[in-house]
Amino acid sequence: MSTSASTAAFAQDLLETYRQAQAHDPSWQVTVNQYLADQQQERLALGGLLPTVGLSGAINRNRFQSDNPQGNMLLGQPVNSSASTSRQAALAVRQPLFRMDLWQQYQQAKVATSLNDSRFISDQQDFILRVAEAYFEVLRAQNLIATLNAEQTALQRQLNMMQARFKEGVVARTDVSEAAAQYQNAVANRIAGENQVINAQENLAIILGNTPENLAPLSSDFEAVSPVPNQIQAWVDLAKQKNPQLSQARLQYQVAEKNRKIQQSGYYPQLDVVAQTGWNKQTPESLISNNGRSSAIGLELNLPLYRGGRTQTAVTQASYQAIAARDQIDVAERQVTGSVRSSFINLNTDRARIEARQQAMQSSRLVAQSSQAGYDLGLRTMVDVLLAQRNSFAAEQDYINARYDYVLNMLRLKHATGQLDTDALAEINQWLDNSLAGNASVTKPSTDQ
């Protein structure tokens, strides 16, 4: 088996590209780690409702210098100074009994966990779409450069033939000039196409860390089908239920409502159970030493009376924020609806365009062949031949673009409805031919005339 055939047998498909992107794309790693970090918020909020235990200790060296030695007697003798060492240790426990602020913060954190899950799902679907778009844009650019190379090669042959006939005195110089102009235009288009291939590969390399040598292309028998169900309202209804961005807007409103209740809790009293036990030891002992163990337990009440109007202002602010979050639901719903409708219409339009472009491509090839034959018989001019060839290659490029537009709009429709997961990616992956490889490198045609 040849090396090229062996390489083609290992063309990297869309699923494999996605797995590689998950492992190597730094922006995706940022998303994953940020999600894991935000998942800790609920546990942190719960900690505020649980008891706190603290252990404290101290050791002090005390020294006393008297200004009146006659007034300080020890065993009948006057004492000018004394020194002692004191040691204390204490264990304190605090358990909130009634803390409306901590309770509402915990309730908000639980909603925030759901919001974080929804945001991660949305980020994951955005990531899938980004990888798939980069993948198919490389394939599109590779397919287009193949037609541009073929066009340049065909026009080069045409130019060589015109130059040979001109030397024989069969054709006029204007025919040669016209062929040369079309050929140079094809060279310019091929150069632009090469840049598109390079840019598309670089965009994919940013995600993957490298550029795969071969990508599995769209299968030659790929067939564009209508979306199922083929009813726009059904997709809109599905998006309203499943779209993660719309879900985020709804959860964000719940978070804002919980924040309003947190601010309102500033009016409520706070009641904690506080228990403490301690041990004290002073050496050497004196008449005023308080050595021994002590314990205490009780309730601690804190009732806010006036805080400069900050609580009322915070409640008002939180209320406006909740209203804004509620209105954002309508904004998100309209945006999602518009995105679904646009993707659905574009998808059906692309499906019709593929069929029309395919027929136009076949017809334009026949016109190009008949124009060449007519020119050989003296019935057509060189301008007619070159125009027919240009239209033929343009029709082929339009057909290629229509195919990839259809695939991308299918991905975008699934993305808008919250259905773009690995299962959806696997379905798209079945449209690829793993036994074939795309043109990873650009081969420049000869420019010898």
C-alpha cells in the first residue's frame, strides 16, 4: 500500500477532532475549571448555617513594679516588684439559630448551582459549535482550492493552446489576450484560496494545538434532508424548553429574587447559641490569681434598629435588579426565537440550493463543452468559451458552498434549540467519509506557459 493511501485511511473525523479539542484547547480548560470552582458556592453558603468552633490560647509574662514599696508586703517584707506567668486556653462554639440572611444566601446558592450547570451546558454547546465550524471551514477551503487549482490548470491549457495557434496564424491576438487575462484572474483567485486554507487551518490549530494532516471530508453521497420535524414552530417550542441561554435567564431571575430576600433579611433579628469553656493558670499564684476552668453557654441576640437607611436602599436596588432580570427573560426568548427561525429557514433554503446548484453545475459543464466545440467549428468566439468555463467553475464553487452552508446551519439550528451535544455531533459525523482525507496541503499548479 502506498504512503498516501495509508495516510488517507487514517483521516481524522469530527468526533475525534472534538475529543482532541477537549484535551488541548486552553479556553475549554478554563471553562471546565471555572465551572468546578463555581460549584463550591453552595457548600460555602451551607457552611454559614453550620456551627463554628474555635480554639484560642495565650501565654503572657507579667511584671509589676510598685511605686510604693511600703504598701506591698509579701511574708511581712516590703516588695518593690513581682513577676508572674499566665496561661489561658478557650474553646468556643457558635451555632446560628435564626439567621434569615444566611438562610437566604444558602437558598440563592442552590439556585446559583443550577445556573452554573446551565451555563456550563451552554458553554459546552458553544464549544462544540466552535470546533465544528472550524472543522468544516477547513474542509470548505480545501474543496474550494481544489476547484481553483483545476480552473487555473484549465485556463493555462487554454492559454497555451491560444499561444500556439497564434504562432500558426490561426487566431487573433485578441483571443490570446483574453485567455491571458482570464488565466491571470484565476491565478489571483487561487492565491486568495490558498490564504483561506491557511487561515482556516490556523483557526483549527488554535483549538487543537496543531493542524491535523488529514480531515475526513463530506461523503460524496451526502444527502441534504429536511429537518425533523419540518415545522418551524415545533423547533421554536423546543428551544423555549431546552435552550440553555433561555434557561440561564430564568435562573438569573431567581437569583435576583433571592438577592432581594437577602437584602430584606437586614430587618430581621439574628439569634445564635454561644458556648465557651476555658482554662486559666497563673504562676506563681497570688491572692488575686483566678486559676481553674470556666464554662458558659447562652443566647446572643442582635436586633438591627437603624443602619443609616442602607438596608432600605439595598432592598430597593435589589428589587430593580430583579425586575431587570425578569425583563431579560423576554429579551432572551425573542433572541432565541429569532435564531431558531433564521437557522430553520436557512437550512431549508440551503437544502433547495444544493439541488439547484448541482443541476446548475451539471448544466454549466455541458455549456462549457459545447462552447469549446462551437469554437473549434468557428461558431463561438474565445470570449464565449472562457465565459462558459468561468461559469462552470463558479457553479461548482457555489455547489460546494451550498453543501457546507447546509451542514453549518444544521449545527446552528441544533445549537439554538439546545440539542448540540455529542449525540448530535455523532449524527453529523456520519455524513463524513473516514476513508478519505481532505487536502491538508496546498499544491500549486504549474505556471509555465
